Amino acid sequence: MEQPDLNDITAWQYDLPPELIAERPAVRRDDSRLMVVDRARQSIRHAQMRDIVHLLDPSDRLVFNNTKVLPARLFGFRTSTKGRWEGLFLGETQDGRWKITGQCRGRLQPGETLTLIPASALQTGGGCGSENSDETGDEAVRLLLESKCEDGSWLVQPSLKSSTVALLDQFGTLPLPPYMGRKVADDDDRRRYQTVFATEPGAIAAPTAGLHFTEELLQECRNQNISSSQVTLHVGIGTFRPVNTDRLSDHQMHEEWCRLSEDTAAEIQSTRDAGHRIVAVGTTTVRTLEAAALAIGTNRPLAAWEGETRLFIQPGFRFQIVDRLLTNFHLPGSTLIVLVAALAGYELIMEAYRQAVAERYRFYSYGDAMLIL
């Protein structure tokens, strides 16, 4: 059978019954199912997430993304008209201005303000952007719209000078993906839409492959001499944006900040020098490691690096660091399914997705996982 044109976005589509999209997590993180895709044998088998300690080799090194999801989804209203507004915090400039995106009735104008609704009101059902909501009291925070960016986002100035993290904790909620069907995160989401090793605030979406690990599972890995390291990539708005071009070569990747520390670089290089494998936990870890390797230069020892990356990994990409990958099941036509196929091969991955549907795996952020050996 002739292989389709992999530059054509239609080659990356698959049929997914809506009921297979996981709106809630498994009871325990490591209760998730695990599809094992073996490239050497060109085989697919089925296991459980907690089996990973027996599927990896002693002296393999797991590499995690330790980013922490910010409560970046915001609700409020246009101060002048009381019209509802909801949006997303995207980042902060060095001088303390916020970059946000959002939507409301009508067109926002420079110079007007948005009034935020405290998260406590959202959690109790009090005005998720209600047009009559004035219940902000003395703690009201207004965002002054200064200028609109080329990508449609806004640069705004918060009226209070508190730290950004403190303001988001007070006024924001975790930005759950739209397919979960709820705009306001509940107690379960606040516990489960973070990895147990999240320490570096900055993401607006979770590095979902890491959600499957419990402290007990991490300890079992250590007991089997499977070591671990951490990188940081703050997952950005591009996570919510599908490929909107017919050809992959025309797609513009979103920019994300990532960091590979000196200690982690040394640990990874030592593992590779000893002939052992690097197991990336999640596509964000893959992008961090491979972006660092490209920046440092081919056939040079891995070293500390940080910066912005737009790396789009497609079939034909030469992986320099990553040997194995743990990942969730991704949206049809997404850059993430393309990345996974770049490592495992197009035909094997598309067969894996066909089997995942037939075997009723759970898909996306709260879904099951795939281990590529």
C-alpha cells in the first residue's frame, strides 16, 4: 500500500468516537492503561501504566517536564458596559505587563479596562462573567488595555502591584482543555491537572504524560535503578490551536520557553555515554531536549541551554537525544501526533491509534498512555 503524502494534513486524521475522550482522570494516576509500541518488533501490546517499571531497562533515564500549570483562565466583565469577558493569561513582560487573549461581545479598545471576578466567586457558581456581577468588593482588579499585538492578544496593565502568581491564584482557575466540557476547574482538577513533580510555575496546559506518575511509581522506578532528570518547558497557547493549514510545511509553530539545566545536561550525557537510553516523558520533554541539542550543535556534548523554541518535529527528523517516549493519545491532525510518528514511524503509529480506538482506550489529557520502545 502506497504511503500517503505526509505533508498533507489529511494524512494525520483518524476517527475518534466522542465517548473515548476522557473528561475525568482515572481513579488513581497509575490506573491508566498503557499501550506498548515496540519499534524493533513492529508490534503493539497492551499493559497498565504501573507496568512501566518492568518495561524499561535498568539504567534507563526518565526525563520529566517539571512545569506547573498556572490558574491562567480569567473571567470578568468590561468595566464600562458590564458585558461578560473571559480570557487567558499568556505571559508577562519584564516590566510587569500581562499578555492576555480573550473574548467578549463587541470590540475591545485601547484605554478601556476589564474587571476580574475572584476565583472564589467562580467556584461557588457566583457569576462566571455575569453581566450584573459587581461582587468584586475592595479586592477588585482591573486590567488596562494598552495595545493589541499582531497575534490578536493584548498587552494590559493590572491595577494592583501584587505578584502575578498571587493575582492569578486569587482571580484565575486552571485552563482546562475545551473538550473536558467545563470552564471552571473543580477540586479534583486542581489536584489532578498537575504532575506530582510540578515545581516551576509558567504553563497554561499540563505536560500530560507526566500526570500518570504517582510518588509510589517514581519510587518503584528508582528501586529498579531507573533514574530520572527534569527539564522545564512552559506549555503555551499553541496547545489549544490545531494545525489550520492544508500543508504541514505551511504551519507556524507556537513559541515556547524551555530550559535544560547544567545538572540535567550532565546526567543525560553521562547516561548516553554509558550506552543507556533516554526516555522522554511527554512531547514537551522531547522538544526541550532536541531543541537544546540543535542549539548546541550536532555531535557535541549536551550542555545547559535555555530559550524559546519553535521546533516542529516531523517524519525525517534526526533525534539526537531521545531514545524512547511516553506520551498520551493526541488530537487528529495535531503537531503532536506528527511528532510521535517521527519517532515511531507513520504506519506503526496510525495502526496504534486504530487499535486504541478498537480497544476503547481513553484519549487526550486525562486519558491513557503510549510507551514507544
